[in-house]
Amino acid sequence: MWLLTLILGMLCLAEVLLDAFQTIILPRRASGRFRVSRIFMTAMWIRWRTIAKKMRRTNRRESFLSYFGPLSLLMLVVIWASGLILGFALLYHAISSPFADAHSVGNWETDLYVSGTTLFTLGLGDVVPLSVPARFLVSLEGGMGLAFVAGVIGYLPVLYGAFSRREVSIILLDARAGSPPTALELLRRHAGSAGELALQTLLVEWERWSAELLESHISYPQLCFFRSQHDNQSWLSALVAMLDTCAVLIATVEGEAVRQAQLTFVMARHAVLDLAHIFGLEDVASGVDRLPQASLQNICEPLAQAGFTLCAGDTSLQRLRELRAMYEPQAYQLGRLLMQDLPPFYPQPGKRSNWTQITGLRSQTEASLLSTEQRKGLAVNKAAIDESHSF
């Protein structure tokens, strides 16, 4: 019996330590289907999502879903600590509980008590180890407790730092592509020569953002469950909106920004595919066409009116469909898993944005400046005429 208890204790410690090492310290994708964190996060998210689906109000549902990411991290830390306490308690029990307990409670209760107080380094001194193996295990658990607390303290700032960097770019995208972000709105707000230069700069920034997202969310998949500050924003909708924009540029638009669009598309698609692979999502069709044939004119006509040179024809539309097929199935599966909607290609008609209001005010300013310049020109001409008449 003691041998079985010893083996169970060692297996419990090995599973918890390996899972914590892969989750906190290892800077790459964790492997293994039977990890504690994977099983816990999957089971908890299924139940959490089931409850959220029953909520009709969008803001209440989003608020409820936003609690899952931080709360699951705290509960995961509790599970790791409980696993370490249980594992060392089994080891103490396997060596016949060699402790001097002034209260003379049962051996198993004493083993759990010693393991808990040692892991959290309380050092009460009311239970004393009597054998060399027990003293060794107590010392080992005390050191492991310090390392565990230090690891958790360093783990949380890393997560929230990556989350903050992710969200800054998403918030900035609101003024550049609307909320939720759409490919048509992003391109329309970057029309003209000055806009094309700004568009290239934006695509460079989002190429790097996609690379950072890929690195941080593969190392820490829990970040995928952290939701944005606003209900109509998410990291997935921002990423898909940039993929849509790059796909439209590559397939239908002429200009200098096309080369950078190809680079951004490759990196953003890499992020979508790898994250879908981490969650074991199959590559299946979504069943919903985000851009049917009849809606293509809703993109082509506004782009042409904005001044973009388009590559018209069925071949460009076919290229656009092929590009969308390279990322939409995985993005759709991620959206279903995380309960995040994919953005449309163009904004809903009739929706007035802050950008439209600001653009209207700027147009009035330009018209006022033009009329001022015209009045000045008329005054100069009149002065010149009067001066010529004086001669």
C-alpha cells in the first residue's frame, strides 16, 4: 500500500509541476492533451459558454464572458497549489507520517496540514518532522512553495502586459476602420496619396502586431479568452478585418500598398491558423458567406468613388474568394469557440460614425478657408485695379 501511495504522490507532483512549467515558464506552445490546465480550461469554458448563451442582453452576456479569463487564471493557480499539497501529503503518508503532533489527530489529516503549512511557508512549528526523509521532504516543499509563489507573481504581469499591448492597437483601429472594424471603411478612410502612405504605415504596424499576437497567445493561450473593453471590439474581429483589407488590396486594388498588404496578410493568416490549431479546431466551411456575389458592388463602387484604381473583372473576384478561403474557415471556428462575431466587409448602412461627423466639420473648415482665400484674392485684385486707375 505504501508503494502505491508513493507512486500516486510522485505522479501528482510531476503532473502539476510539468503543467505549471509549460504554462508559466516555457516560452512556446505547451504539448500534451491530458494537462491539468487544458482539461480545466476546456471543461470550465464549456459550462461558462453554455450559461452565456442563455443570456439575451448582449452587454450582460459580454460582461459575463469577460470574467472567465481572469477568474480561470486564479482558479488554475488554486488547482496547482492543491495538487502540490496533495502530492506531498501522499509522500508523507507513504513514509508512515513521521511527525510529532501535539494535537494527536489522524495521520492523513496531519499529512495534509503539514503539506499545506509548508507549501505556503507558514512555519507554525506545532508539527515537527522526526525522520531524515520527512525533514528532506519538508525542506523541499518549502523551497518549492517559494518558487511557486514567485512564478505566479511573475506570471500575471506578463499576461496583463501582453493584453495591454494587444488592446492599444485595437482601440486605435476604431478611428481608422470603424467599430466594429471593416475593410471598406479602413480603405475609404485612407483614400488619396496621403492616405495611401498612412495605409502602408498602418499595415506595417499590424504585421508586427500579428507577430506579437502569435508569439504571446501561443505561449499563453489563456489570453485568447481575455475580452476587449468594448462589446463591439475584439482581437479576432480586428485581425480578420486586417485580413479582409489585405485580401481586397491584393485581389482588386492597384497601388504601392499592395506589397505591404501581402506581407501583413501572410503574418495575420499565420496567427489565425496557429491559434486555431492550438484549440484543435477543424478546417470546415462556415456555412455563412460574409461577402456574397450580390454584395461585391457594395465594396467596389465606394472604393472607385474614393479614388482607388480597381482591377475589375471576374478574375479579381475569384482571387478574392481564394484569399478569403485561406483564413475564413479557421477564423469562423475561432469565433464560434470564443463567442466572438467576425466583422462584416462593409459597415451597416445608416450607421453614423464619429469619423463622418469629424469629416463633415473638416469639410466646412476647408470650405471656409477657401472662401477666405477667394475674398483675399478679390481684395488684392480690386486694390491692383484701383492702383492702376490712379495712374
